[in-house]
Amino acid sequence: MLNTPTLSIHEIIERNCLATMFQPIISMSRKSVLGYEALTRGLNPYTEQVISPINLFAMCNDVATLTKLDRACRRNAFKTFAPISRKNRSLILSVNIDAAVLGKNTQSLGITGEMVKEFDIPFSNVVIEIIESKAGSEEVLYNFTENCRKIGFLIALDDIGTGHSNLDRIPALKPDIIKIDRSLIKDIDSKFHNLEVTRSLINLAERTGTLPLAEGIETTQEALTLMQMGIDVFQGFYFGKPMCAENVQKDHTAPIKALSSRFKIHTMERLAVKKRLENSYKKLAKELKTLISSTPTESPDAILTSFIDENSSIECAYILDANGKQISQTSCNPFRLRENRRLIYQPAPKGADHSLKEYYLTIKSGEKWHTTTPYISLASGNTCITISSKLNCDKNSPILCIDISTI
């Protein structure tokens, strides 16, 4: 029996044992495919085994070899995409550059520029995708991104929100696109912390003129949640797995159309639930306001405590004066307090200043009711909302605040 020859990384590069796959990048507002990310696989000609990108790049033991492989992957991507680009000049191609190969001799993108010219792909349709944390030198990284712009390439920062990505580099590098990593996207519809971190990244992108792209979408709920947060551009198995060039020409808009229809229904359902919940919150608050008003001789603290005992959804309740100073104790549901986190989460004491809080300022501005968006309560450490309202119609009326659990 003949032994199978061992395939080296140098042989893979020299024999071009590489295959480029394309994963769709889609826009929900345009209801179409914007372009594709080029993803390389290695091919073992002796065993017909596919070599994953991770294993392929792990075969490189030095920067010189890594640079050769990186360029070979890029060249193969441009060559494979060229016929697709000629048929549809609007499609973008996103290609990865391993930031570990960036140095004084590789920051100009001269070779990459020549490849794009050779295969007649518009420079403005090419996205250079990097993981900035892998770059050894900040100076080289900044020069690299400047050279990208001069040539006409778009710049995308990959894996944002995970690993060692430095968020301060977003305003410094001014990328065109930030790709929010799958580790934040996974189950975002049910993970509050993931949702809030992602929301912050979206806000950062919008304020710095950068397009946020959510990658790794696998479920309808993930996509709907991100659309609700304002994301328009997506990538992931939900919309399409990496495919060979022959399949790129097929219609890949079915999941886009289905999600668009589902989002309309989802939005109406969400608004209906929100309205129903707000009505139930107001009903609860009105009951408590009536109790406090109808028993003026009884201690407000006692009333708050008794009411919470009968309404388990309430986390805490407290009363502020017209200046935002807390005039009652914070009455809490003892079953919702997290004893192991008492160092961090403590109910506000009597006399605490709430004058800068949203739930106080909104009522002070003249609104009758205010309901906050969900947040982590500093009193309990749980996710809750705060509903606030004046106890009476007087200008200097005390303000009732109730923290209600959203779990």
C-alpha cells in the first residue's frame, strides 16, 4: 500500500491548491445582495480533503510564508470573482488581509492593487477586511488604512466586540464598515448584555459615519432583533452559506423577502405587547398612588412594602420630592435581591439624589407618565424598567417611581 504524500504549505501555494467560496452580504432596505465575502479553503490533491482556513493558516510557521499564502488567497479570490463582477458591476467583494503580515514593505497594497487591475474589478467595489488587533505596529496600521483610501478601497474592521479589538481605533482608523462579531450576535434576542453592547457599537458606528454589519446571523429572531436596533447589512448562514462561484448567479433573495415580511408582523406584535405592558404598568402605579393618597396618615414606607408583597413583579418602589431627592426608603422585593452582589447593587437610601435620572427629568418636564427602556437595576442587579408619575396634580407633587422586573 502506497503512503499518501505529505502536503506542505509551500506546495499548496505553488500548486495553487486553493478554492474561493463566497458568502452573501445582504441589505434589508435594498432587499438584495450587496456583494460577497471571499473565504478560502485549502485542497489536498492527494486525499481530496478540504483544509479549513484555520488549519490552512496554521501551517505557516513564519511571516514570509504567511504573506505568500495571504497574497495567494487574495489573488485567487479576485480571479474567481472577476467573471461575476463583469456581469454585475454593483457587487462588492470583501477580502481578508491578515494584519499580522503588515509591515513597512506590505503597507502600500501595491501588489493587491495590481491584482485588482489585472482582473478588472472596480477599486471602489473592493472591501479590505482586517482584524486590527493582529497588527503589530499602530503606525503601519494607520498607513495601511490611508493607502486603502488613496487607492479607492473600502475598509472593514472585523471581529469588533470580541477578543482584543480596541474600540478607540474605530474613530482613529475611520473604517467604512465595522463587522460586529458573532459572539455578540448569537442569541442576542435573549441576552440582555449582548444586546446592550451591540447597541453601543451601533451607536458608535452611526456617530462616526461607519456602516455596522452584523455577521454570523443564524436565526430569524437574531435578525429581527438587529433590524429593530437599526442594522441594515447582514451576513450569516441565515442568508446564505459560503458557496462556489457557480452558485453565486442564483437568486439568493428568498430569505431576505421572508424576513422583510416577518419584520412588519414582528414590529406590529412588538408594539402591541409594548402598549399592553405599559397599560399594565400604569394600572399598577395607579393602584399604588390611590393607596398612598387614601391613607395619608400611614407611613409611605409601610404602604410601599405592603404593596410589593402583593405584587411580585415589582423589584423596588420609592418616592422622590419635586427636586428629585428621595423622601422614602427604597422598598424592595427581598426575593429579587442578589445577596452575592450586594457590594455592587444597593438600593438607594432615603435622601439619595435622583435629579439627573431620566425617570425624574421627564416628569419634571411636564409629562404625566414615563417608562424607561430596560436596564440593569442598581438596586437589585436585575433587568427592569422604571415607571414614574406624580402622586397628584400639584406642581410640587412628590413623584412615585416603581422598578418592575422584565424577566
